[in-house]
Amino acid sequence: MRYKQAILVRQDLKLPKGKLAAQVAHASLESVMKAEKRIVRAWRAEGMGKVVLKVKNLAELRRYVNKAARLGISTCVIRDAGHTVVKPGTITCAGIGPDSTEKIDSVVSELKLV
């Protein structure tokens, strides 16, 4: 796999599974919409590989997003509308990529899967 995407999910929020799934979907789509079209095409052709990873809290999430952005990888941060589980404006997760697997791994390789 030459391309992949990473989604980072805050563990301190203890989101229910359904809410977590919805937030991950938001992050994946938003990050793809910001990515270079040629990378998105290549990523799609390979099957749209992605990993969903744990971060401890907001500060850790921001560190990884900033690191990815410095490398020129598309990123997004998802703020919840606050209709169900968390307060309005709560940052729940982030999307990184898609981009080359090598670049994504250089940012998130030490994180654990959800």
C-alpha cells in the first residue's frame, strides 16, 4: 500500500461506539476534501486504506495534526455540533491524509489502533 489515511480519536472523551464512528467518518471525508486530487485518485485506486488511532487528549491530537501539517499532509480537525454526547464545539478527532504511507507513518507510527 503506497497511500493511506490516519484518523486520530480522543480517548479522554470516551465516545460511545456510534458517535465515534460518525466522527471518524466526518474526519475521513473532510481530510480527503482538502487533499491533493492526484493523491486522492491514487489512494482510491488502492482501496482507500486507513487506520483509526488513539490519542490521549486534545493536546496530543493537536501535536500530531501540527506535525502532519508541517510535512504538507492534508489535515482537518472535527468539532462536534453538540446535539448528543459532547458540548458544542468539542474537538473529537482529526484526519491526516491521505498521503504516502511513508509520510503518514512518520507522523503516527507510535500510536495504537482504536
